[in-house]
Amino acid sequence: ETGVTQTPRHLVMGMTNKKSLKCEQHLGHNAMYWYKQSAKKPLELMFVYSLEERVENNSVPSRFSPECPNSSHLFLHLHTLQPEDSALYLCASSQERGTSPSTTNEKLFFGSGTQLSVL
Amino acid sequence: QKEVEQNSGPLSVPEGAIASLNCTYSDRGSQSFFWYRQYSGKSPELIMFIYSNGDKEDGRFTAQLNKASQYVSLLIRDSQPSDSATYLCAVTSAGNNRKLIWGLGTSLAVNP
């Protein structure tokens, strides 16, 4: 396995379901990200984990819950989603340049994404 | 609000021509500038980055940065149908957190 792998590729869920997205990076990076991509909107940063510590949470609703058990794995737990949450969810990783969590590197390597549809 | 602006397109060029993609940004203190390519149904892929004023060339791609005009562009020489994709411009904000600000992307179609 190389790069950033993300599963599942497609997910259809009802508003009462609970599901999880999984991401694994094989690049030796120490920062991981969740992004949301919706039509006619710029990429929206949801969460950042740097050195396994969450350093950013951009006012994301609590129905999205991230988990980063180690520097190679990242999860996004989903529960009681709304139809407007339907979008492409992208995992990414990068190599930090410094020791501070604020100096995350901007050269992002993305996973293949999960196309989520909430019915 | 800090913004990155791109013409959504579609930009249509014939095969072999030069495609010119433009991006303007509002944060004068931005330090790092990136171009990502995203094929339909795929995830973004970093193709160029530039930090200093001037040109940076990599194969058929040239990134041009003008900080005074707050303008960054991507030139694709000898355009191929395989270059047809959406090109996303991303710029870091000034300050310690260096957050990435993304444009909406420009759709490029290279016609055989």
C-alpha cells in the first residue's frame, strides 16, 4: 500500500445511521486532515491532527466525531447526519515542518475520498 | 474575509496550445501558493507550489507569482486532453497558523 488510502469510496446512509470513515497514510507523515468538498464551495477544512493531537476544529457539528489513534490512522465517525451533509469527504496527510502544531505543512496528499449521500 | 478567487470556467483550449489559469488572493501576507489538479470523481493532487516572486517551471507546468499584484497563475504548455481537469488554487494565510485558503477551481477542457 502506498500513499493515502481511504474507505469506503461510496456511502449511503439514513439520518439515523452510525457509520465511520477510515483513512490510513503510508507516507510517514505526522499530520492528518479531514476536508469536506461540496458543489460550488471551496474545500472546507474540518479537523486537523498534528502529532496525534487535534489542533483544529472548524466549528464542525458534533454529529461528526474524529478519532486519531496514531499518526497513520484517522477516522471520522458519523451519526444522525442531515441531507445537507451529503458531500465528498477527503482525508489528507502532510509532513510537519516544525515542532509546533501550528506549523503544519501545506503540501497535502489526499486519499481517494468518500462520496457520502445522506437520505 | 480572506479569499482566493478563480474563474470557474470552463476554459477551453485546443490540444497543443498554452492553457493559462489565474488566481488572485486577498491576504497580502500570504507566503505559500499551491496548484492542485482534480480529475472528475477523483481527489486533488498537488502539481505545483511556489513561494517566491517570479516563475517556477516543472516540465510543461509553470507557476508565476506576483505578490505585489496578489496574483498567481499556472501555465500549461503543449496542453493534452489528459490535462482536462479542475485546477484548484490554494494560498496560506498570514500568521502563525498558516491556514490554507482554497479557491473554487477552474475547469479546463483540452480539445483534441
